[in-house]
Amino acid sequence: QVQVVESGGGSVQAGGSLRLSCTVSGLPFGDRGMAWFRHAPGKEREGVSWISWRGGRTISADSVKGRFTISRDNAKNTMYLQMTSLKPEDTAMYYCAADKKYRRFFTSITDMRADFGYWGQGTEVTVSS
């Protein structure tokens, strides 16, 4: 059984930083791309960042480029999202997802759909102005 567990959310003021973590079990982590999505109230869920199975390639939404950094540690079956210069519009529930397909490659964040793979329960990020 695949388990995806996020942690690290919280409340910060604008300009602050947070680091989200996501630990996965039940699948070959090192052979799966990983992604962060977010869902803000009143908005559609959107892809935030994606990282390839070995961490060599990443893509991010334009809204977070230069501020968010996705990374992974395959030895720990864990993925991270370092968020800096946070803005109130970053407020959302953040979800980690493990790709259900083996070594699938993405070139655009918008290509990641709701059926991406296995999802965590989410961790809430609130940014106050």
C-alpha cells in the first residue's frame, strides 16, 4: 500500500519561509517523479513543482519560480519544497504526489493532471500580509 505523508506547513508572514517535506512508502521512490500541487479556496488545484526520479530535472509554475525550490533525497524516500519570499497568494493546501508511472517525464507543469498518481492528505500553508 502506497503512503504519502506531507509535513511542514504552517502560518507565516509575507516574506517568510517554510519547508515542506513529503515521505513516501510502498513504491520504488527512486524510479518515480514527484510533484507538489496546491489548492487555494475558490481556485482550481494547480501544479507547483515537479522533480524527476533522480532529481536531475525540475519544472515549476511561473508564479513560484525564483522563490520555491523542489528537491529530493532518494536515500530517505523524501521530497522537499523550500518556499521563500512567501506571498499571501501562496496561501493554500499543499499536496505531495508520487507519480503512478515509472520514470515519466514532464516538460510543462500544466501537463500534470489530477490522475498524476498517489496523493497525500495535504499540509496547510497560510501567509498573512
